[in-house]
Amino acid sequence: MEIREGFLRTKLGGRTHVLPYGQNIVDCCDGISLNETGEILWRGMESGYSSEELVCLLRQEYGMAEGMEGRLREDVEGFRKYLWDMGMLREEEREEYGWNPLYFSAGPLKIAYKGPEEVYRSYFSKFGCEEGEEDLTVQIACMPPRHRINGRVILRNGEVVLMDGGDAYVFLFPGFPVLWEMHVKKDGSHALLFCEYDLIERDAQDIFHAIRFAVLVAAGERGLFFLHSASLLYRGRAWLFSGRSGAGKSTHTNLWREAYGVELLNGDLNMLGIEEGKVMVFGQPWCGTSGISTEKAHPLGGIVFLKKSLENLCEVPETSEKILAIVQRMISPAWEEDLLRRNIAFAEKVERHCSVWRLSCRPDREAAEVMKSAVDGSLDLDEMG
């Protein structure tokens, strides 16, 4: 039960008032006057007191005998509701926006989705799972935020502005009319996305992609990371093909499918984590425009970094080059120095556990043959060892 920042408690002519300042003035928040009881409760809430602690505070202040707790609780809850109605409590204090929870998985992450069912049906139902203790709750609010959180701008481009809002990241989405803003707790436990209800059916894909930011935060907090790559299944392992935009990820995986009948796992984005000492590739819903995704998990065999060339040549880079290539293709948050260091530490683990190649190639079948020969050689060595 926390009071939002941007309100000043002050005395005016001997009476206590609470006045808005900064963004709260822009958001048209009203000031209030406090009687003696209200001032006691406000001071207690400023100190982070719970409801029961506020009840004890009132009883002590007024010297009331035990047995009056029921009436005092009514006073506390009435004051809390008044502050909520005035927009003075943090948005997270509101728990329900009229949606029943639906559940889906992104790899090992269990996510409770509370929002329009049409978004869930279109993008998450394939990954549906049973109700249980969730890692992340995604709450959709079909209304503008009652108040806006400001903070230090971390990054911005034409599609997203990211701010440090204290215990939460604040995402703004200029150019996406269905999205107002999203608040994501830094521990990855909760995301609150404000949307324009009338545009949801038309622009549901924007909501789907916005939710990915919250999943990236939750995943990183739980040792899971995302690599921009296409993937396929060969000899019981997942093989990732990565590179700069236009390097030929989709072309190369399709060459393997046509030549060797392999299963494609994801066309754009793969979630990695370490499980029982093995690097695993976990299925999750986001796959770019490819439409190729899977719910299954497979051990990682290796990563191939593609580079356009006039000849087909497979090489093993130096260790530092391998780690750097992995880090540069990760889309897990690297918004601050500590997050980048976390990504680097994970990339170092991946490099130690799996094969990493650089394939200079043309978009032809011979490129697939050259790469398959290297993969088979690596697997044969593993089996002999």
C-alpha cells in the first residue's frame, strides 16, 4: 500500500493539505485536505505501513482499547479507497481489470495472462498450460493510465522509449496507436500494459510484441536468454543459425529442410538456458514474421554465424570471437552495464558447452552440405568421446 511520488504534504493556514506537483499536475490530479485521522494514516502510509500496522497506529494514537479493530479497519480501508479514487496510490494497488487469467509457457517460464481472449487465442493458445504458480503476470488495462510514471531515459528510438521508473521499467510506444505504455517490474514478476480497447482487434499483434519486452525481463532474471536466430532439429539437437539482417538465416534453414527433411523449430528467435549442465533451446511464441515456432525443448548442438560470400567456407573462430558474436546477437536486455555483464557471462557458458562456427556462404545447397559435414564431424567426435 504505497503512495505515489509527486504529492507534497504541507500546512496551509494551520490545516494539513496534500498538493500535487510535476507530472501529477499535468495529469490533473486534485489536492486534498486531511483531518487529524487522515494525517496520521497518510504519515503511516508514507512510512510503508501495512493495513494492520495502520490499525495499530490509530489505536495507539487515540489510546483506544482492544476490541475496536473492526471499526478501525473500516476507517483504514475507507481512507485507502479515497486515495485510490483520487489517483494517489500506485497503479499496482489495483488488482483486477475485469479479465480472468489464462496461462501459457515461454520455455520454463509460466505466464498468467489477464487480457482480451482474442489476443490469447491468436498468439498464446498453442503454448497454453495449466494454472499454477506463475513467474510473470501480464495484465492488460483497456484504459489510459490514471497517472504517468516518469524516470531517467535509458534508450529510445522511433518505436520504443524505455525509462527507469525506480522499481519498474516504463515503456512508451510512439507510433503504435493501440499501446499507451507498459510498466514492468524489474524483478520480472508483473507487467501492466495500457491499451486502446477499440483498436485491439485490429492491432493485436502490437500487444503480442509489447508483451515480449516483459518476457525478456522475466527471462533474464531467471537465467534464460534470447538469441536472434533461426533453428532446426538435427540428430536430436537444436542448431541455431544467426547473423546480421539479410545474412540468410531463413534461406539456410530452408536449404536444410529441402535437402535433409529436418524440422524447423523457430524462424527468428530462440530462448536458451542451462538445465542439468546442458544448454537447452526452449520453445516460445515469438518467431518474427516466419510463423515457425515450437513448444518443445531440445539440447543445443551448436551455433552457426552466417556471412554472405562468393564461396562456401566453414571456420571455427577464436574463443573471443565466438563469445562476442553470441553477445552481439542476443536480444536479452543490455540496457545497463550490469545487464550486459550478465549477458556476457551467459555467452561464455554457451561457448564452453557447444560448438560455434562461422559459415561464409552462398545461398545454395552446397552451403548446407559444407555446414552439415562440419556438424556431423562434431557429433561423431562427441559420440566417440
